[in-house]
Amino acid sequence: MDTTTPIFFTDQDFNKQLEQAVSFALAWLEPGDCEELMPHLVAVTLDEQNRPQATLIALAMDFNAQNKYGLLFDLGADFAARLADGERLAAVFGIFEAWMVISQEKVIGDYSEHPDRQEIVSVTGLTTDGRQNAARINISRSEQGAMVAGDMNWTLIGDDMRRVGQNKLLMAFDIGYKAVMNGRQIGDK
């Protein structure tokens, strides 16, 4: 199988898939109890006719600074190994609870400890050719401590303020995926 075949995945298709990933997040937030929301990935593959298929991946693992990138690399590699012939990853979207700080100055330290922090659900996308898109859902808490969805902001590709869209976890998944796919290409020669 030739794994160098270009993938036809337009910005319009990419943004449509971002909207679907945001819809997943909003549906989970609606009841006000979303302990199973975070974290999730939505992997969008294309078949040989460029028809998209979304796969929801629940990340039931403990993320910490020492293991999260390795775990996502391994997950991307495993995902690639399970794809049928002719299927390709077009994009991956991450749905993560996060902290955001909007500041005129560089933020030093952990965002979760900053006095001006805002809790958000970050939905970020990365295509295999490096394009990124993102949205964020501002979060408040009910009296019972449940997450409640607030305003939503779309982040445009190329926006200078889009740190929320630069998700290194998605990049680790993509690198793991490409490592296996490149191995398939070498093995097919």
C-alpha cells in the first residue's frame, strides 16, 4: 500500500469536524455532571474515497508530566496499527479540561494556581499536515461543584492569541501515528 497518497481534507471539512467535537463536549456538559468528559480524542479518518469516519477515544489514563506525551505517542501508534488498508488519519481532536489566563504579561508558573485563571474545556484539532483549529468553552461551577458550560469562543487558524490551539498532546499522537505509517511504507517496498 502506498502511504504517501495525499489526503484531501479541506479547511471547511476540518472546521466541520471541530464543530462535531465541540458538540460532543457540549452534550456531555449539558447534564452538569461530566466526570467522564475529560479527556477524550476524536480521530477522523478518511477512506480511499475521502469519506470521513469519526472515532471517539476515551483516555482512561492518569496524565502527568512524566508520561502523558509518551502515552499519546503510543496511542497514535496503536491507532495507526489498527487502521484498515486504505484508511488514513486526517485529523485528531482533543477534548480537555484546562485552565486559561488572559494577561498582558507572560504568565509564570502553573495556570491552575494563577489568581486570574479561567476554567475551560479546550477542543483543539490538528491535521496530519499540521493545520490547527480550536474552540474553548468557558466553564463555571454549580453550587454542587458540577461543571456548567458558559460562553464558547472559536479560535481562527493563524490567530496570534491561540495558545489554546497548540496542543502538544495531539502532536504526540500524530507523531506516533506517522511512525507506524512510515514503517508500513518501508515494509511495503
